[in-house]
Amino acid sequence: MELEQFIRPSNLKPYTGNCKAKDYRNIQEGLLVPPVPIGKRAVAFVAREIAAVQQARIQGKPEAEIKKLVLQLVEQRAAGAQ
């Protein structure tokens, strides 16, 4: 089992290039994976999921495909928890 790396919301900008508000808008629009809880009052993003979304953007994938990718990543996350 490989240990997941986390990115705290305050450290996400170098990965996405967006301000925190834009990242959370992208989450609401299904264009970015939501963070996971890592404590009672703390959340973080899974680094490999952020990398997958950014790779899709680099490849020029349309928003519809990025939304599908985000859904797949969230479903995989849920399936892995079982």
C-alpha cells in the first residue's frame, strides 16, 4: 500500500495557479476534486488526484471530460474506502 500525499488548501495555488476562491468554484462546478477530511477541522487535497486533473488540462481536454475525470476520481476514492 502506497502512502497518499496531501496538499493543504493554503498550499494548492502552485499546483492549480488559482486563488483559493477559484479552486472552490471549480470544485462546485465539478472541475476539481474536493478535499478529504484529515482531522476534526482540517481538510486536504489528494496530490495524485490534483495531478490527474492538471494533466487533463495540460492535454487540452474539454471541461466535459474533466468533469467526468473528477467524478471517476471521487468514485475511486469511495470504492477504496470500502
